[in-house]
Amino acid sequence: MKSLMHVFLFHAVGINAAYMQTYIGGVSCPYICGRTLDHGVLLVGYGAAGFAPIRLKDKPYWIIKNSWGENWGENGYYKICRGSNVRNKCGVDSMVSTVSAVHTSKE
């Protein structure tokens, strides 16, 4: 009998939700966004898309799962710019809590 182990990581993030309220899709790169944290979300991944002429490559972004339901944003998800050269990420990098869960089962 073989044992299987699954590890799940969850990253709870505080964010300033001012620009999230009007988000409908794409990669959001707010030029001015406060660092006052007023909303809790889950950071679930990252990627790069949407060629940015100023960088001469795709824009890197964080994928955020919101609690406002699937009718908001991109099926309940928000993409916000990431990277060291991004001025203000709406506080995404200010308060992060990580929880891991381990599930083992036998086949």
C-alpha cells in the first residue's frame, strides 16, 4: 500500500481594495494606490501576460482570489502587477500570512 501526501499552501494577504472595486479584467497596475490595508484576500499564484512596451516584455502579476463572488473580476480573481520595479502594489507586500496544510492518505 502506497501513501500519498498532499501539501497545500495558502497565502492570506491584506490589500487596499480601492482599485479592485472597478476591476473587470486584465492586469491592474494602479499608478497611485494607498498602502492602507482594508480588505483580506488570498494570493493564489502568479504569471506574466499583456506585453508592456516600457519593459519590452510581458507584465508580471500576482493572482488574487477575492471573496466578492465569481461575477466580479475574472471569475472572482484579480491580477495585479508584481515586481521590484512596481511603485506601489496596493499593500500586497505589506502583510502576508502563510498557512500550510498536509493531507496524507493510503492507496
